[in-house]
Amino acid sequence: MNIPARIFVREGKLIIELPLTNPTGKIRVKRRDETSNYGIPIATRTQALTKDDYVEWQISYATQNPPDESKVEDIVINNNQIGFELTKLLYESIKLGIFSSDDVRELDEFINNVQSTETLEENEKIFRENNLHQIKGGFKRFIEKVPVYIKKNEEIGHFVEIILRHKQRAVGLQAMVYLCIYVEKIKDRDGNSLIGRTANHREFGSFEINLKNKEIIKDVVKAFAIASWQHKNDITNILEQIKRKCKL
Ligand code: ADE
């Protein structure tokens, strides 16, 4: 099951609402494990939320069947993919003046400067290192090394992760982009903190994008721009369409 994010403008504010009780979807609440440094999904209906918890969002920018809650109908890429999520965040931030023309220029320059030798899917590698250790039955121990890129912003309370994995039905690597926001920075429907209590049935947490935290959107755009050549081209295409629409 996947419960999508809701993205909308209310009273001039750009709001993201994220489901807190959907551990099998693209938006999950996780807790950083001290020893492994991994984020482990938590059962938010039974475990009280803490300052160590964050919402991990496998955010996208276009798809054939976007949910109504976050789509931008008239932005279309690759013939049949309709803009949503990141596309909507970009589009609305520009319309609301959260993003200035300088911000857009900065992103354009960043994306244009990404070289084909720098995109992660095309240039990264996952490998198995011989650990020179043998256990019973003739089995040798190998350690798999998988690159992970993380950009943290302590001040805003978010980080972006790019994880590489082998493609499921093809040769090559796939870079997955995750936007993670600390629960501490997310409010409930009454504007109160979620820390110290469990999530309610089908509860959503609310997060506002404004002038102070617009870096979040820039970080996700930059992550896609370096994730793969295809993502870089898609994001370029989306930005061009948004600029045209907003007369930038
Ligand atoms: N395709 C759609 N969403 C994606 C994501 N978050 N990372 C990588 N590829 C994607």
C-alpha cells in the first residue's frame, strides 16, 4: 500500500502533508540505529515518536498516473509522464515567490555543470571485497560495499540520501533519492509537536516550505541532477517548462 503525500497552498503557504502510518509505502517513519547507522522503520501506532525519528520520503517528480494530491497536470515530460511532488514543490515555490529568479538560476547552473563523468548511476560501482575469512562448509566471507551519498542540514532538520542498488530487471545501477525530514520539524493538524506520542489512525504530519527552508527543495533537485543522466535531463526539462509558465 502507498499513501501519497499531499502538497497544496493554503493562505499563501506551501504545505506538505506526509502520512505517518504507512510503513510499506514510499513515505515511512524511521529511527537511526546507533550502531549500524541505518534507519529502521518504526511502528508509529504503538511506539511514541522521539527526536531521533525522521520521515523518509522516496520523492518523485513525474509519473504516468500521479495522485491528485500533488500533481501539476500541464507539466509533461517524455510524452506521458505528468509532473507531481518535486515538480509541484518547485512550481508553487516559484509562484509564491519563495523561489526567486536567482534561486532558479542557481539550480540551472548547477544542473548544467553536471558532467557525464559525474552522474552516479553511470559512474558508481557496487563491489564485493574478499574478507579473507572462511567459515565452515567452505564458505568465504565477502563484504559488499555500496556507496551512499548523504547531504545533511542540521539547521533545517533534513537530509537527502542517494542510495545505489542493482536494477531489478536490467543491467546497471539505479540511484534512489530520499528526502528525510526530522519528526521534530513536523507538526500535527493542530500545529503541535508529534514528539512523545504515537501516531493516530491514518494521521498525517504537516510541514511548511518557506523562505527559511527552501534549501530542502534545492537539495532534492541537486540530488536528482547528479543521480543519473536521465534524471538530470528530466529535471532540466521540468525547470524549463516551469520557467516558461511562470514567465521567468
Ligand atoms: N524515480 C521516482 N522516484 C525516484 C526516487 N526517489 N529516486 C530515484 N528514482 C526515482
